Amino acid sequence: MGNDQPISRREALRRMARISSGVAFAGLAPVTLPSWAGQESEKFLIKGVGREENYSLKTLIQKVFDSAGGLQRFISKGDVVVIKPNISWARAPELAATTNPEVLRALIELCQEGGAKKVRIADHTIHDARRCFAITGVGSVAKKTGADLVFPRSSLMKDMKLRGSRLDIWPVFVPLVEADKVINLPVAKHHSLSSLTLGMKNWIGGVGGSRWSLHQDIHQSIVDLARFFRPTITLIDATRILVRNGPSGGSPSDVETKNTLILTDDPVAGDAEAARLFNLDPKKIGFIRLAEKWNLGTADPLALERKQVVL
Amino acid sequence: MKGHHLIWIRRISQAFFLGLFLFLLVETRLAHDVYQDYSMAVSTGEEIVLEKPVGFFFELDPLVWLSSLISGHQWNAGALWAVLVLVLTLFLGRVFCGFICPLGTMHHLAGALRPALKGSERIKANKKAPSQKVKYFILIAAVVSALLGLNWVGLFDPMAFLFRGMALAILPGIGDALREVFHAMAQSDVKIFNLLSYGAEVLVAPVFGYEGKAYQTAWFMGILFLVVLFLNRIRPRFWCRTLCPLGALLGVCSRFSILRLEKDADKCTECKGCQKTCQGAASPMPGNSWESAECLMCFNCFGNCPEDALSFRLALRWPPAANPGPDMGRRAVLGGLLAGVSLPFLARLDGRIHKATDPRLIRPPGSLPEEDFLTLCQRCGLCMKVCPTNVINPTLGEAGMAGFWTPRLIMTQGYCEYTCTLCSHVCPTGAIARITAREKTQKPIKIGSAYVDRGRCLPWSGNAPCIVCEEHCPTSPKAIYLKKAGVPAPQGKTLQVQLPYVDLRRCVGCGICENKCPVRGKPAIRTIAAGESRSLKNQILLGGPSAFGS
């Protein structure tokens, strides 16, 4: 028990009611005015790079959080934290199609040490979830750390109002919206349609339903989802990146090592920074441009507080 | 030993083996349990295989062993079990039917718990009937067919019948019903129902899974299974007495059994208590000649005789005296021979094996070439139950008459996951040869080929951009590649899209493109069997499967 356990249906329904009413009220406000408008000056972006041969990922993540003001700024004692990795494909970790399990493990341990009451891992995978859990290494991480690994079953997909410009009512993977704190932990990789899949696109793994039709307007769909899911913080795993044959890869020759982590509370800035790792101009990537237009954040590297941590 | 002691030993054994069967049936799946240790799969890239011996009852089944041996010349790994059962039968008669067979136990229960027939009706129903010869007809026909290369014994083999019926029809049916109930409870305004529904889901999901499964023709399997169970109300153990070819085989082998029913006609008061509870309709009453080939060794007559006129004794004599032979009748033998010879040839007349194979007949990865496949497949449903994506289904007509209920991949229902090899690991006869994920992806083992239906495809038809098939393609480099183009769109516009193309040399036919295509029902990219590496003939490109190694 416990590990695989969802929040009780009763609680889920109660929270859903709360969320949907909240969203309904939010919908009354003009869409161009997001709730955090006017707070842009406080946004930050920390880049962590491991240069040493055998640097410790956990130390790097720790230092990255420290320079953002410490983990306690984001996680309070007794919080239920849900982490959204990208484990869509049943691929071995070294193929870089999925979030590095060691990064996930270090992050979970830090959250636990920071006093989180419960850490959950939740992703609506594309391949069979059981096989994804096993092959991406996330299953082992859950077992070692004692974090809950939520099985993405259809009874946990609930229709919610996204109020996006493209996506209106859509089934949402409930555990991702009912935690105290949400950490987005995507892997940076190539994608054949959206050119890259980073933090904002990771939320496609937060919904159910006919996801295959999102690709007909992929950039707007990504932005709609990014406007609905508002993570406490985004940590982009670019320890190794998939530079071609994405999003599923399959060959070690598609992978480049970058030993980089990007921590930010601005989803657009994080994605823009990661895009530069691929030598791409973020302003040429549809969903980044669109997200800026919808005031989700900024792709301008100078518009926020930036720091770099090197180990 | 007293008769009623033997009856209790029998009941314990029956309960144990039925329980074991059901346990292994449920375990024929990838567990949802996220507590399990996955470290091996990650650190060493080891295969994900089931650790429990889910095919055990098929190893135990002498008919599976015999038919695989004579038809596919395959000596199964677990053959020792089957031989052990045969040896046991030689000495002790059909104890397998009475003590072990889980299907027999189900029939026993259906007929004996609150029996529908009472008194003289029941005595009459347990009288030996000419219909009991039918099973010999089925056995002979199946064995002769198997010798001639068409192994259809699995249609009647009790293990295959039970597994198929339970795994593909009964279990998913109950699972669906339960999920409906929980769904209704979760929607209820009554608080306690909400709470219960949550707890119940946690309890039920490990057995029935979180999602419903669907199988082509499952409704028919379910009806067949229930009808055969129901027939026990009219004639107890109808299946075992009348249809079961394994029972027939064991009956033939019981000829020299040294465990005999001894009758003392002087003590008998003709109360007919023995015949009232006889499971096999084997004429236990003194005055009739006991039919060792029909006797299921349930020991009911021994245990229920109030006068001690009946007892089972070990007759240790040398040379062993033969029991009366099985009462097959000449018609069953000749009919069986005739049917056995005809069926393999009749089954080819629809042309599905040689002339025009069905493009939808995509076999699981590792499947042998079609003719060899049909010599081994038991149509048991193990591969279908274990498949995590529910893609493997029983055929209706896609494999022709010869291949009815053999496995076939329906890509609109699931897809073959790139590195998954579970079906090949559970196949009890090797009709799906054991493969590794490395072989599957490196050789590669192709099960078919994808093609784009341009009229339906969203970018090709100028309706919308879409790359879902390419995105999901698991090979590296991808077998589906994209070309940028402007295509004519409605209202005279030009739409800038990426058009998908299939590289047949790279495509393995896994079908994930078809499964995820946004054009539902009849997707715009579909998979056909052509190009499958198991067939030399069914190739598209010059060079055939040799281009991929053998």
C-alpha cells in the first residue's frame, strides 16, 4: 500500500471542485492578465554545470537550489511534493529519451531532507507504464527513495476545464494538480514537430485523452497546457541531451553529454536557455515565442536574475 | 485407507491445483506493483520476464506434449512433467482428471454443489452413455491431424479451453463489471460508498488490472465456457465424459493401471449410491463391468458405499493383467481417422496458408513460419493474456479455418512494444520462438510493414500538420521520415506541413504508428503482414528477409 496509492476519490473530487471553481473564477479575468503579472523582476534562472570528472549530481542540485535562495524557499515542511519527470518511453536511461534517474533520485532525496511529507512521481507515459517504470530506472528510484510512483490509470484522469485557446475541457492526470508543490523535471531533447521538447511540452504527459490530436496545433497546445499547469519550479535535466531522432531516440549516437541543469521559476526562460544548448535560437521556436506572447515568461536572457554554478 | 479419506485427499488436491491454476492465470501479466525491484532491468539491460512458471499446466498436459511432438517435432522444455503424468496414469488410472485437472474441478463443482438432478434422475444421468465415445473420436481426429501438420487439439484441450475462456472472457468480463460498480460508487453522493470504491479499486486492480481488456470473439469463448459449465446440471462432468481429448488419452493409458475397483456383489444391496455420485459414468455398480478408461478416480463410489461392497485396491501381480479396454466403438475410431485425415486438407482450401495470406495476419514477434506455427500453436491464449498493450487477439478468419483462435496483432487495440518479448517467453510450445529484446531490435525481427494511406493522412490531405506516426516510431534511425512540403489545402490555400514516408527497410511492423494515428477507427497509417521476417515468400522488397540476416 502507499506507494501506488492515489488520493482517495473523495478527496480528489473535493479538490477538483476547488480547482475547477478556481479556474472558473480565473476565467472571469481578462486572459491577457496572468495572476503573476507584474512580478517579472523577481524571476530567476540558475544554470548548474558539472565540469569535474566525477561530480556529484546531488551536490550540484543542492548548490543550484542554494543560489536560488535554498530549497526551503520552495518546499515547506510537511508538503506533498509531486515531481513530473519525462518517462514517456520505455528506453534505457543512457539513451536520453527520458529524465536521468540519478537527477530524479537526488531531487527526491533533497525534497525529503527538506521536510517534504510525501514525494510523488507522476507521469502519463506513452509506452506501457509498467515497462517505462522498469526500463527508465524510475521504478528503482521510487523503490530506493520510498517515493510514491503513481500508476497513470484512467480512473486518475479527470475532465477539467483548461480554458486554453485551443484546449477547453481535457482529461487531466489528477495527482499533478492536487499536490502542495509541483516540480517539473523534464529532459531536454529533440522533437520532430515542436523542434525541441523541454519544460512546457512536458505537460503533454500531464493529460490523458486523445493526445495524438494535440500535434495539429502543437505550439498552442503546449502553451495552453503550460498556462494550466503552473509548477512551483522547473528543473530541466540537460545532463545528457538527445540531439536527433527525438523524441524517443534509441541510439547512443543521438546523445550528447552536457552535464547541465537549469533551475527556474520562469517556464519560458528555462526552455529558452535549454534551447541554446542545442544551438537553436529560442525566438525561432514556436511554443517559446507563443508563450512569451501569452505572458508566461520571457525568452530574453537579460530580463531576469541569472546565476551560474560550476562544480 | 478408507474411502472417505481418499475423497478428502482428492478434494484437497483439487482445491490446491485449481487455486494454483487461478493464481498463475492472474500472474500471467506484467504486475502493476510498483514496489517490485526493477534494478536488474536498468543496470544490466536484462529482459523483463515473468518469474512465475505461468505455463506450468501446459507442461503438465500430456496432450500438449504429444501433439507438439508428433506435429511440430518439438520436445518441450517441461516435457518431463507430461511424461510423469502419463506414467502416473499407467499405474493409477485417470487420477489427473480426478485430482489435478482444474477444468475437471470446475465441472465437478458445477455438477456437485446443489445438484440440479436428484434421486433416480441423477442415477440415470450417471449411467454410461454412447456419447462418451465422442471424446475418442476427437482425440483420434486431433492426433491424426497433428501428424499431418495441423495441430488443432488446443481447441478442445482442457488446459487451453480453460485458460482461454477464463483469461480472455470470464476474467475481463468480471473486471469490467467490477469497474462499473466502483465507478457508480465513486459518483455516488453517499460518503461511505465513495470511500469503499477507493478501497475496492486498490484490492481489485491487482487481479483484474486497472484498465479493461478486449479480445476479438471473447464473447463466443465466454458463452462456450458457460454453456459447457451449465451442462453439468444436465449431465455431470459432461465435458470430461463426452468431449475431453485429454481424458480420452489418459483413458487409453489407464489400460494397465494397477489401481482397481474391486466389487463384492454379495454385499451389494443395489442402493445405487455409487452410481449416484459417480463422476465418470464408469459403471461402478456390482453386476456391471467397471470401465477403467472412464473412471475419473474420484473415489466417490468407494467412499459412499454403505455396505463396503466397493473398494480400490492395488493389484500387484506379474504379469499385470490388462483392464478392459476403452469403449471407443468402431465408428469413433474410423470417423476419427477420416476426420483427422480430412481436416488438414480441408483447412487449406480457403487458401489462407498458401495461396493468399491475409494481410491482417500479423503474428507475434518470434512466431515460426506459418506452416510450422500451425503445428505447434495450442490457441491457449497465454500470449494474449500476457501482452501489456492488449494487441494480441484471437483470430476469427484472418488465419483461415486452420488458424481459428490463433494469435494475431490488432494494432487499433494495441501495438507491439519495441523491446518487449513477453509473449515469446510464455508460449508453452515454442510456436512463438523464444527471443531476446536484442534479437528483436538488432536483427531485427519484423512482424510486418507500415504504409501511409495518403487520402486519409492529415498532412497529405492538406487538412492539418501532424507527425504523430514519426514521433512514435521506435527504430533508430526512424523508419518513418518526414519531408517538408506545401500541400493544397481547402479554400485554395497552401498548407506548410511535414509529410510522412515509410522506409520499408527499417520498419519492423510494430504498429505503434497505426495505434497512435489521430485518424481513429481506420488509421491513415496501417500495418500489414507483408515483409514479416518469418516468411521467405511474404516479402515486398527484393532481398527479402535475407537483407536483415536470417
